[in-house]
Amino acid sequence: MRVMRRTAIAVVSIAAALTLSACSSSSDEATTTETSAAVEEASVGTIVDVASANPDFSTLVAAINAADLGETLSGEGPFTVFAPTNEAFAALPAGVLDALLLPENKDALTKILTYHVVSGNVLAADITDGDVTTVEGQNVTLSTADGVTVNGATVVTADIVTDNGVIHVVDAVLVPADVDVAALTTP
């Protein structure tokens, strides 16, 4: 009788363990599915997607489109972009922005925009003082003396993380030394 009772208890214990194991497995699968869905929902988009969704970057997006850089900046990356706001573009000398957006000035616009881009995913905490090479090929000077600056332009918002890099909002348009913006507006 004792042997039968022990056998019955063992069988019930094994059945319970198998049942709980099966529940745990389906629970794990549900958790995995929920986690995957959350990761997909957390996807914020590319640099171009994020810039396009922010009205403060409408001029930047127009410039990216005029320079045909949308596909590049939507690519795999990673890229770090020092992104000027509409206000920064408005601070350019009169007529320069309109001239830059003209098809005949696409090369100058491309130089200026790629001068705002650095390869890699560089968060503000990783920035150190010194020169760094841009995608355009020339260097910009980064400083952390009074917040983060790039060629003297202040990073007003840092670390906007995207799927293919990071955006740091700057308060001025960076112009490479070999681009004469004044020449764009002279007839």
C-alpha cells in the first residue's frame, strides 16, 4: 500500500512538474513575443525620419532633400549629425539659404551638410576636446569647456538617439573654410 501511495505521489508530482513546465514555456514564448513587439515599437526611425518628424528641422530636411542626401542619411550608419535648427539656417546672411537650395549650388550645399556629419555613434558624454574628421573630409573642432560646442556652435540639445546614429542640435550652420557663402549671392 505504501509503495502504491509513493508511486501515485511520484506520478502526480511528475505530472504537475510537466504541466508547470509547459505553462512556463508558453509564458516564456509570450514574454519573448511581447519583448520583440516592444523593441519594434521602440524603433524611432533613421536620422532623416526623426528630423522629418520635428518641425524645428524643416529647413534641414529641405536641404537634405535638395542635396539628395536623404538615402545616405537613412542608411545603415552609424552617423553623428550636428543638426542646425531652422533658426540657425535663418541666421545665415540674407539670400544664402535660398541660393544654397538652388540646383546649381548642390555641390556647395552637399559640402556644408556633410560637414555636419561624423562617422560613428558619438554621444555627448563621449565627446572630448579636439579635432574630428567629418564625412565631408575636413575637420571640425569639438570643445567641452562650456557645454559641448562644435566650431563654436553650441550643442543646445544632445543625444537624440536614432536607429542609425545620434543627432546633436546646434545653434549655427557650420560652413567649411573652402565654401564662400557670400559668393553664392553675388550675381
